[in-house]
Amino acid sequence: MPVFLNTQDPDFDAAFTELLSAKREDSPDVDDVVAGIIADVRARGDAAVIELTAKFDRLELTPDTLRFSEAEIEALIAEVSDAERAALELAAERIRAYHAKQMPQDMLWREETGAELGWRWTPVSAAGLYVPGGLASYPSSVLMNAIPAKVAGVERLAIVVPTPDGQANPLVLLAAKLAGVDEIYRIGGAQAVAALAYGTESIPAVDKITGPGNAFVAAAKRRVFGKVGIDMIAGPSEILVIADEQANPEWIALDLLSQAEHDESAQSILITDSPAMADAVTAAVEKQLETLERRAIAGPSWRDFGAVVVVDDLDQAAALSNRVAPEHLELCVADPDALSAKITHAGAIFLGGWTPEAIGDYIGGPNHVLPTARSARFSSGLSVMDFVKRTTLAKMTPEALQAIGPAAETLAISESLEAHGLSVRARLDALNK
Amino acid sequence: MPVFLNTQDPDFDAAFTELLSAKREDSPDVDDVVAGIIADVRARGDAAVIELTAKFDRLELTPDTLRFSEAEIEALIAEVSDAERAALELAAERIRAYHAKQMPQDMLWREETGAELGWRWTPVSAAGLYVPGGLASYPSSVLMNAIPAKVAGVERLAIVVPTPDGQANPLVLLAAKLAGVDEIYRIGGAQAVAALAYGTESIPAVDKITGPGNAFVAAAKRRVFGKVGIDMIAGPSEILVIADEQANPEWIALDLLSQAEHDESAQSILITDSPAMADAVTAAVEKQLETLERRAIAGPSWRDFGAVVVVDDLDQAAALSNRVAPEHLELCVADPDALSAKITHAGAIFLGGWTPEAIGDYIGGPNHVLPTARSARFSSGLSVMDFVKRTTLAKMTPEALQAIGPAAETLAISESLEAHGLSVRARLDALNK
């Protein structure tokens, strides 16, 4: 059974705090194994990647077949149905349009002293995207990771996707093509992350690695961080729905389950000011769980981590939601804009009953790679910003240096950094001669 | 002796690649010690922090004296000279003005389907800033970390700064006050990071931790990452100066040394198209090293990691610099703007001979916390962006859902996520009744 809470309960605060701190995922400790794999790939390059792929994916490769050829890609893509192709194309177009608006602006200005200040954004040169194989091989994730990179101007975008027993997902390849991916390698696991980070004879190194993966992939990303950039390490994900009495309980039940069906450690929370709505949604969830295809996953998620919280009013709902800082937040209330204004921490907000979270997973436009496990308190979803970096610019004139240089010299001396001070003083002396 | 290279040398490429991959810092493996300290602080809170501070900083504290009182702060600040106070005030004002321009904009638009899309930025609620004690206790770093946080709108900004044997740096306290810091704790090391991340009876937890520190602090930041956000883990830093024949070799020597004097593992590189300039700068560095206060640090840095590279032309210089992706890049050339346009990877660019890097360390306005160890290939310096996060917004209308909902349903079915599809279908059916 999910947790049922009411803010009127005397022990509500303790119970809600416990809900927040519940550990939902046991990450197996694979760090030593991963360290060995990375060292092996660094030392032996292609040969190590090929051996590990034979071992873990039961697939025999050569340096020439590590990468999908154009002909192979075209042949696989031809298997995709027209309806699926059209849906992916529409999704790609909408995701591209949304992310194009994220491109940050360069700035350069001249201040009163005459100094020019500003900054400039440039893309990462080469990026690698990890795409899981098997069950969790989602073409939508390819679009969500690859399109921001290409919008940012990344010149070389490589995908690694394991194909256990040689099984490739045509939709993943089509998504990669629509997104403009340049290279696709049929490798996975920690060995693929190591190959992207350090390069091999056949796989040039990249500067940044993004994309979801299992415990081995996550551990490998943590280990190569610093050598290359990485995106966030995703934890178990969550949805929080705030509903008032006018909401549709059947719809909300499906929205809660569309989170729960991802993963047994996913969390679905309903907060409502209507006890009747709490009951109706709970009943609707139970009914759906009788027949849902993925009830073996969604059921345990709902029973172990689901929660239904009855509050006095929607202000209280917003305050509790801000404590959760959910990855996905649905506002199924009469005035979602007013409620949204009270939300300070959330990865993505879906406003009103006509905006199921699933729209955001596929086709709305915003990214579906979002901060999980309460990290929306301090981080953002994936965006164009993950594939660009800022170079700050400063250009002094003699006048500007005369205006602000003496203060720099004073501070350098305070910090006992003599050369810092002298580098300013030498120039000031030249001006004052 | 520093490395001398010439692109005309037959083995130049190999030698330059070796320069790029040279390991400049041996990080002691303190991870186990740090794990123990964090566990202790989580379990025993204040008591653990107080014990560890007595042990490492030889300072006896109580829960009441963990934090500096207002009276203590005022008394210490009163020791600061007028010249230093004025310099810090000017620096704070200029850093604030620069960072104010970094505040990102919210966006919200209605597209053809009628759907509203956009995003909104909100500040991190609480941030903690680590300030090293002792030699590397730099008031300038307090300004550079704290001001972007306050510009971003962080409500609660706490500083931790160790005071070994009770010795506090009045300039650090004044910088904290000028930056608007709310709380200052006289603790340091892994125990301070743990206290900020998990909270104790006297120190409320924060959501994000930034600031430099030693190996223990860096290991602690890595370990609490995920529970809270962190900034980059800084590595050994570097300066690269590109100079042509018109540059002033004495000034460049001081600029190279102002990096070298930070740390024995710092790296200073000169790239020039003038062999005469290469010689003149080298001689000037050697001369300064005879008398420089910090020659015991700057000397080894220059001899072990310094490099002088002679190139055919400035295009070649830009290409090599982009391979280095230096933290600091000075362009001491006749047309620095033209050369700057060819730079794709650098933390900060200082244009022209009148812009010594030291200006950027203190008072230029841009941040001096910059990506080190070649990470400017994929990351940016500290900014307001580190203290805000984006919430994406989507609001469908019935018409918008009819336009794009079917494609979402198609993709959900492709990915075998039935509840995702049903959550869209249920709404579409209601519309089509």
C-alpha cells in the first residue's frame, strides 16, 4: 500500500520527512569492476572494447565493425513504420524548436573606465551520448540528448549503444539520424564510456559524455568526470501531482502510473486538498494495476514508494512540493498558473489537466532529462547549456588600468602574491613615467 | 628548466602532446578518511564537528561558538586598513556589476497549436561556500564565490572557514560582509563540508556547496555530490600567454610568474611567433626568480611545468592554445581582437598588453574561479548560473493535445510504456466523444 498522509495528522511532519528521505534504490557497488574496465580500455584500446563486448553482449566485433556503417543504418531504418517515423519527426522538430530558444547570448560592453568586458559562448567540440540497450533503449532519449548538442553547435556527436546478441533498435538509429548524430558505435557498458573518454584506435575521444545508463555506466561516468564533462548521474525518478476537486481522477491515476511503470524505484505522489479526490485516484490506480502491461513494475513502485497526501489548501500543497523538489510536477487544478507561481523547486511543470506528463516525455518540446531524487533544489534538466561553455573577456586600456589597477595591487599585496602585484605595477609605472 | 619547443622541430607534435598530458599533481588518496569523517558528522552532528576542529585546527569550540558572532565580525573587520577596505569595496562593486548581467531570462511563448511553452529560473535556496584557511585564505575568492550567489538571489549564504589556532583573517570577514554573506562558521576540512551537506544541530544544511579547498575538501565535495550540488573540483591551474614581437617581455614574465607563484603544480606557457621574444621573456623570468618573494614556489613551477613554444604564425598559436584549453589566456599581440576570434576553448581571455591576468584575479569583474586542467573544453567559470536552476513549463490546450497527442501515444507504444500512452489516449477520447 502507498503511504497515506494528512497534514492534520499529529505526526505528519515526521512522516513526510521520512517519505522525503526514503532510500529508493540500492546501487550495487561496481566501482572496482569499472575501474578495471577503464584501465583495460586505456591500455589496450579497441582490443579491450572488442573482448568486453564479446563477453557482456555476446557479440563478436572487429575494429571495422565497431561502428555501424551507413548501409547498415539505412537498412535498419527502413524497418520503421510510417506512423512511427512521422511521430519521431514531429518530436524532433518540436524539441529542436524549443531548444533553439535556449541558445545563450554573447555580451560585450565598454564601461566608464574604457575597459571592455563581456563573455562569449562556444560549443563543446565533440560529445558522446550513451544510449542503453535492451528494454530501456528509448528513441525519445536519443532525441532529447542529441538535439540540444547539435543545436549548441557540437561538431562531432557520437552515440554508443550496446546491441546484445546483435539486436539493434531501428527506432534508436532513426532518432539518431533525425537528430544529426555523426557516428554510432554498437558498444555499451563501462567499456563504451571509457572508449569515449580516452579514445581508442577506432573511436576518437570526446569532451563531454551524456545519457542514462545502468550502475556500471553511472560508475564509469563518475570515474571519467574531470577528464571529460558529464551530465548528471540520474537517480530514481519521481512525479508529483497536485490536484483539486475538479481534476479527473482517472487521468491522474494514469499519470501516476506512467511514472511508476518506468522502474520499481520510481515514486509517484499525489497531493490534494480533496479527500474525495484522494480516494478516487487511489481506487483508479488499483483498477489500472489489474490490467496494466507493466503492472509487475508499476505495482511495486506504487505500493512501496507511492504516497497520497491530503492538505488543507493548495498553498500547503505548493510548500510540500517545494520540499520534495520533484522531477515532474503536474498541476491538475483550476488555476494552474497561480499555483505554478508558488513553485520554487521542480524539474518540469505540467500545467492543467490537458498536460499529461507523457507529453513532456515525447513531444512537448522541453527536455525529458530532468533532475531526479530531489536534485531540482540545485540543478536543471538537460539543455543546450550542457553543450556550450563560457569564455569571459576583459580588455583594459591604459586609462582603465590607471583607474582600477592600484586596487588590484593593494589586494595582491594583502594576499602575499607579489608577482600579481608587480605585473600591475610594472604597467602603471610605464604609464606614469 | 622549462620545456622549449618549436613547431619546426621534427618531433614537435609528440613533445606538445606530452606537455598536454603531463600529470602535474599527485592527489593523496584521502577518500577513506573523508568517508569516515562524513559518517561521523552525519551521526553525531555538532559533537563530531567540534571534536574534529579541536583535533585538526587546535581550536576548542562549543555549539554556541561554531559561528562567528556579529560583534566578533565587527571587531575583526575594524582591523582592516582603509586602503584595503577601499580596494575590496571597489572589487565587490565591479564583480557585482559584471555578474548582474549574467542573470538569465525567463521565457514563455504560445505556439501555433495553442500550447504554452517556456521555462523559469529560480535561485538555489541555501548555499555554502568553503574558504580555505591559512596561506590560501583569499578574500578575493570570497567575493568571487559569494557575489554570484547573492546576485542570483540565494536567500541563505553560509561560509565555512577554518581558523587554525583561532587565527582569523579580517579581510576574509570583510569580504564576506561586503558580499552579503549571512552566516560564517569557523570550521574547515571534510567536517565542514559534511556539516553543510547534511546539517547539524547548529548548522542548517545547504543545497549547494562551492569554493576551493585541499585534497580533503575536494574528496568531501565529491562524496556529498548528489545530496547537494557542487561546483567544479579545481585542479592545478594554468596561464597561457600568446605574444608577438611588439609585446613587453618584462610584463609577460611577471604574468607567467603570477600563475607560477600560486602553486608548484601551476603551469605557465608562452607561445610566440618571435624567437627573440621567447629568449627575452625567459631571461626576464629567470631574473625575477632571483628576488621574487615566493620564488620557492614559482621556481619549481616554472622549471618543472613551464613551457616556451615558438610558432610560425599566430594562427598556429591559436590552434595550439585551443588544444591546451587554458584556464587563463593572455593575448599580448598587436591585434588581440582578431586573435581572440580564433580561440574556441579558454576559461578567460585577457586582451592586449594592458590587461594582466592579475586584473582578472581581483577587480576586472569577471569571475576568477575558472575551469582548470584543460576542462575549458567542456566547462565554464563560476557564474550566477551556478546558483540558479531552470524549471521547464508546458501547458497544453485541448486543441494542442489533439494536434500532438497522437504522436506521443505512438511513441509510447513503441517504447512499450502503456500507461504513458493511456494517459494521452484517455484525454483524447474525452475530447472526441
